[in-house]
Amino acid sequence: MCEVCTCRHRIFDVLVPERRLNSWEQGGGPMGRSPILGIHRARAGSGVTGRPQYRRLIWLAAWFARSYPKSKRHRVAPASSPPLATPSFAVAKGERELRLDFFRGLALWLIYIDHVSPDVLTWVTIRNYGFSDAAEVFIFISGFTAALVYGRATFEAGFVIGTARVLRRVWQIYTAHLLLFLVLMAEIAFVTTVSEKPAFYIQEMEVGEFFKQPGSEMIQALLLRFRPLNMDVLPLYVVLMAFLPLVLLLARLHRDLPLALSAGLYVLMLRYDLHLSTYPDGFWSFNPYAWQLLFVFGAWCALGGGKRLSPILNSRSVLWLAVAYLCAAFFVTMTWYFPSLERAIPGWVARLIYPINKTDLDILRFAHFLALAAVALRFVPGDWAGLRSAWARPLILCGQYSLQIFALGVALSFAGYALLTELDAGVMLHVVVGAGGILILYGMARVFTWYKWAMSGRERAKTDTSKLITQDA
């Protein structure tokens, strides 16, 4: 295990874009450019990145425009369609879409497994079998549920009340991030104290500067500009949620306006290298200018866009197209782990698809997520009996407490990873630690469920008592 674990850096993590795996990543591909690392070399050097992805996006748009039947081009709704005062929400008021909780819980489990055992158990997750991973699932569902909850509050109670509720949620996510930061730094400090190789963990978790000058680093942590490994998602979540009121306001003007502007911002990000920096000289591993597209797309689906996509998603041709794309992505991904397969990919295809970048949400990753969603929706319909079965309940419960479970998963993953590294663990111990962590996550979800039930019972009791006092008076 030690030889494998000593190779683990940020590039192997599920929440970070890079992966150094074969000759492509070592400069062996066409023009000596790494498909995964190339965009970061450009950013560090010339300051202009994303241009291969930008050209690929333009090429795809041009190809679609040429191949799209002219008869269908004129079936698009006119630009003068009336604005949408109140969106047609994907889920009726008072109902709960269990598929959202189910898949978000699954994404949380997969993220934990990818963190705790990035070299062994990750082969049982989706990360090694396609372009996208659990991060895309988590961000999309976060946008979907946020629009459902706070969109309805905004349209019913008014923009000010809705914004106030969103900002309260932003504060909760921010404070959860700070608490997780303190816990994770305490874990790292403890492990470096008892381990015989403290320098490995300091380098692995990218906290060397913190131990040298903790004062200035703490200030940067408060500003979301410094964070250890695996703590990139919550800062992104904070930024995306902070702009949710604007998304809802635009949706009130026109139902498709938020998505159109989001796509425009994504193209501008690719063209002009828009990104946020981290301390001292890095940049966000999840570029908010790029990942906002997935978040806004989820919100757009929740505000009625999903219903309008239903005829397309129910098409048999779309299903087979999604399956074909998933198979192609699977083969390309296998070439990263088995370099002998690279010769089966034509050079022009390799030049077209690489680099496949996670930081800027490469269009191929986005398309891969869409293909996964199309297949999942076909085989897991809303009335599927399995969603109410006993085996699905752990996933659903974890999905219902996503913020708490995600933070706990990150804290547990480092503890488990350090344990596996120190013990030079074999496959069986990896399985035990992975399964044990999932059981802890499920156990805490049950605790949160009980606590919510107990507190709601107390509130009902207080209400009943108040009614009795009022009647007696």
C-alpha cells in the first residue's frame, strides 16, 4: 500500500481535475500536450486557457447547426413568448422527489469512497469509467433542490423574503466549511505528530504554508482562498448559492433567461480564462465561472425546464445515443489506465477531445453527465417501487442531510486514508474502512432524522399548549 499511497496527490482525487496516468499525461500525446494537465500548464504560463475546449465547443455548435433539419429550426418558440410570472415547478408543493435524495445520497457515498481509498475502492465508483464523476451529480442536484425550495419561497413570499432565506442557507454552508476546516486541520496535526512520515501528509494535504504561518493562512481560509485537499466543493457551493436569488429573478422575467445567460458566461470563461485565485498562487479547483452552468441547469430543470425536456428524454433514439456516448467515454477512460489501448484512438480524435478538464467543466464531462442522467431517468422512474424499499432508505436519508453528511464524509475520509496508509493495508482492510465509513454516515443520518422528529414533536407540543392557554384565557 505504501508505494501506491505515496503516489497519491491532489491529481488523484475525485474533486480535483487532474489525473496522471499514462503517456498522454506525461507529454506523450500529439504536440506533447497532456489531455488532463495541458490546460493548467497554459494557465500557469501564458495566462490563456480553455482554448482547445473553446474551439471544440464552437466546432460542436457549428456541426449541430449544419446537421439540424431546417424544418425543425422553424419550430423553435418565438423570441416574443410571454415571460413566466410563476414557474411550473418540477415537483408539486408538498411532495418530495425521492430520486433527488437517492442519487444525492449515492453521490455522497461515492465521494467518500473516492477520498478514503483513491487507488483501490475507486474502481467500484463511477470515476474510473467515464468523463464525469460524483461531483457533477452533487452540484446538479444541489441546483435542482435549491430552486425547488427557495424558488417557491421567492415566488410566493416575495423576492426579499426569498433572498433572506437563501442568504441564511449560504451562511450555514459557510460556517459548515469553517468547522470542517478546523476539524480537518486538527486531524492533520494529530496524524503528523504520531506518524513517522509527517512531511508526506503535509505535502499530500497541501498545508505546508499553514504550519509555517498559521495567522495569515487563517485569514485566507476565512476568505475561501486557502483550504486543504478535498475541501473545494463547499466554497463553490457558497458562491453558487449566493447568486441563486439572481437566477430566480431572471427566471421571473423569462423562464429560459437564466440558462441562456449561464451558457454565455460559460463561453466567456473559456474564451477569456475567467477564474478565481487561491492563496498563495493557485486557482479554484472548481471554477465557479464554469460549474455555475451545471448548477443553473439544475435550477432551470426544477423551474419547469425538466418537464419540457421529458419528450426528448423519453425518446428511444436519445437513450441509445446516451448509451453509445457512455460506451465511448468508457473506452477512452480505459486508455488512461491501460496505455496499450491508446493506439485504437485515431490521432484526430485525440486532438479533438483532449484536454478533458475538470476545473473548467469540460463540455465532454457535461455531456457525459447528461448521458448518465438520461439513462438513470429511464431506468429509475419517479414511481419506481425500489425507492421505497429498505435498501434504498440509507441512501435517501443521507441525501436528505447532504451538507452534514458531506462534511462528515470529508473528515472521515482523511482519518480512514491515514489509517490505511500507516497500516500498509491490503484490499480487505480498504473494504472494511470504506464500508465502516458508510455505516457511520448512515448512522449519523438516522440521528439527524430522529433529532428532527423530536424537535418537531416539541414544537407541536408547544403549539398545542399555547392553544389551550389561549382557550382557557
